[in-house]
Amino acid sequence: MLQIPLWQKLLIAAVLLLGAAFAAPNLLSERQAEALPDWLPKQQINLGLDLQGGSYLLLEVQTDAVIDEQLQNLVDTARTELRAERIGYRSLGVDGRQVTFTLTDPAQAESASQLLTDAVGQGVQVEIAEDGQGTLSYSDQALAERTSSAVQQSIEVVRRRIDETGVREPTIQRQGERRIVVQLPGINNPERMKEILGKTAQLTFRFVDEDTSPSASNIPPGSEVLPADDTGAQGQPERRYVIRKRVMVSGENLTDAQPTFQQGQPVVSFSFDSVGAKRFADATRDNVGRAFAIVLDGKVISAPVIREPILGGNGVISGDFTVQEANDLALLLRAGALPAPLTILEERTVGPGLGADSIRAGQFAAVLALVAVIVFMGAFYGLFGVLADVALLGNLVLIVGALSGLQATLTLPGIAGIVLTLGMAVDANVLIFERIREEQNNFRGPVSAVDAGYKRALTTIIDANVTTLIAALLLFYFGSGPVKGFAVTLAIGLVTSMFTAIMVTRLMVAGWMRRRRPPALPI
């Protein structure tokens, strides 16, 4: 065990140097770290919400809106298929969690059932009674899958929107079946973030029904009345439009959206993918002279008249935008539409002063623990204890370097994990040194006692640390928020402490013994 190959010495030196290199930027200010050359590590430890302050939001996905939309799609599908096959019906609409209708000729029930079954696909149950009463409904499994998919999609859209705003290291995770936790370190005024997250950003391009007045008592089934986005002095829409329900092009086909200026006014330019560009070109080419409405979240942003075909797949959304509104709209369109509205259930703001107090308290606890451990090891194990203390300092550097390099978020429980690791880091050395003492008391020579001490303690050290590491991994997998922060620092500390205790301390002990060749061990 005292004959250490050259490659192991080089490996130990390389790991320690890398740890020091990644830990060093934390001694600089953020501006100084950013000014470092690109080939040098410049990442600093990311502080969590409880350490640097920020905002906490608990969101709930309104999954009922997803189900309602799916049911409305079933209505449109049933209307299209039955009309195409000239099967008469009446009272087609949504009733609770199902679509109901009545066939005018019950004799067509079998053909209608087969037609609708083929059209709606799997997951939808089609039932038509002998009297012509029919229902379309999703199975429980299909509803659960659509709900889960909507929540997961919402998490991804929220993540893209927040990333676009430049927030460093946000925490976005699912809680329960329909809720999303969002932590925004460094954001002490979450109003703009709430506005960005609260918008569905569902963009559609539809034609204006110019043959129907918004004040008409009978709106055609294929149209609906939508308000304009701009409001008057009383907060009411200045204008209403009758818009065709059929979507010609949707925001799903957007590939990019950027704020720009047109005639000195802020606008948003957009680009479609190949499918969207073709649909947009066909719609504008075949309908020159018609008003084409741009609808965002149920409000008409603008309804320009098509003057000429737009064939390039590019366009501009204009309106009474401010620069900030144009930036936010472009951000929302780039990030994509939410599949369902989000409701803010809880909001908390943590001031940076509380985080600063926590950091000072954590630093004091870490220094106190480090000093106590150093004094204990030096007092009980003499020179060997001093060598273990040197390895402990290397262990602390490796922990800081690993947190910086992995860009893990350090929370207050994470500081507790570091303090705990400092105490646990010398456990392996204690086991080794006590074993060496036993071997020396059994009249073994210094080299033989050290060699036997490391060999016989190694299995115990690995078993003890691996079991604790398993517990840390389980905490990380099943925990959330602060629990994960504790698990991360604990796991990193366990790995680095095993490295420093088994490799670094052994290297220093072996080097000292080869130089001094002591007749007895000072332990």
C-alpha cells in the first residue's frame, strides 16, 4: 500500500489542481470572474433562493381547459364527418365530460358509429343508442394521459420562457399532479415574470367574418365574437370582431419571433416553418382583399386586410405596443404556447438580507467545524493527524470546485451538508489511524503497521461511505428543493472525502516515511 505508482501520483495531483482551478473563481467578484480568459474556469457557485433572495411561485395547471378543448375538437370532428357522409344530426355539443348528439334518422346509427370510431381514433368511446342518441367520451386512461402530458408540456414552456429572460439557475419542478414550483434566485420583483408566465400565448391566424356584425343576435355556428386587444378609458375593449373559428395557421408553426421597429413603432416579426409558410401563402393568395385577424389568447391584436399574397413565410405583428410589450410578446411566441392556463396559488419573496445572514451563519459554522476537527485530529494523532488536516483542507477545496464546475445550486441545507461532510471527512482517517495503532501495539514494524492499517480499514471505509452515498442519492431522487441541495453537497463531500482520505493522506504518509524512515510511528 505504501508503494504508490507514478500514475496514481499524477492522478492525485491532477485532481487537486483541477479542484483548485474550479474553486478559485469564487474568491473573485462576479465581474472579475467574467473577465477571466475563456480557457480558464470562471464558473462560480450558484446560490439558491434562500441564500441570495428571490421569488417563489407555486403554479397550478388548469387541466380542465385541456379537456374542454379536446371535447370541442371532438365536436368539430363529428360535425365534419357526419356532414361529409350526409348523416343528419341535431343538438351536437358538449355536455359535461362528453359530446352528445341525436341522429335525425336512427337507422343510420350503425354507419354513423363506424364512421365516428374510425375518425376519432383510440381513447374515445363512441356509443349510439337505437333511438339515435349518441355520445362521444374519452376513457379515464386517455384523460389521465392528456392531463399528465399537459402538465409536462407546461413545465417545458415555463422553463423556456424563464430561460429567455436570463434568470440564472431557476428551479422549475413538478409538485403533485397539477402543480409547478418555480424558484427565481435574484428576482425580487416578480411582477413581470408573473405576467409572462400567466399568458397562454396561443397565437392563431383566422379570417374575419365580414358578413356578420358583432352586435347581431345570431352569430353563425362557425364564427365567434372576440374583443380587440386595445382597451378604452373604462378598461373595456374599444372594438369587437366576428372571427371565423377555423384556424388557418397557428403559432405551433412559428420558428422565430423577434422585436423590431416598423415606421418608428415597435412590432414583432415572425417566421414560419415550411408547413406554416405554405398554409400562410395559400391563405393570403386565395383571399386577397379579406381581413386576416391575428388572435392571441382570445383577443384580436390586429386585423389587417390582405393586400397581396405573402409567400415568404415571414410577417409582422403590429399593434399599439411599447418596446417592453414587443419584447415580451416575441419571447412568448418563441417559447411556445401553454397547453392550458396557469393559476398562481402562492407567491413568496425572500429578501437578499436574509440570505446574507444565512451565508454568514453558514460560513461561521463551517469555519468553526473545520477548526474543531483540525484541533481534534492534531491532538489525538499527532503528525498523522496534521497530515489528515492538510487532506481535509484539500477536501474542502474539491467540494467548492465540484459545486462550481457542476453549477450545482447551493442552498442553506447545502451548507449544512458541507459542515456535516467536514466532520465526516476524517472518519476514514480515524479508522485507518486506529488500525495502525492496533498493528503497532501488536509489535509490527512501522512500515508493516501502516501497510496493514490501510489494507484492513479499506473495506470498512468503502462500506460505510457507499451506504451513506446511497442514502444521499435516494434523497436527491425523491426529495425536492432544499432536500436536494443537502443531498448534492453530501454526495459530493462523500466522494471527495474518500479520495482525500484514501489517496491524498496515504500519499503524504508514504512520502514522509520514505524520507524519515522512523523507528516508531508518532501516532
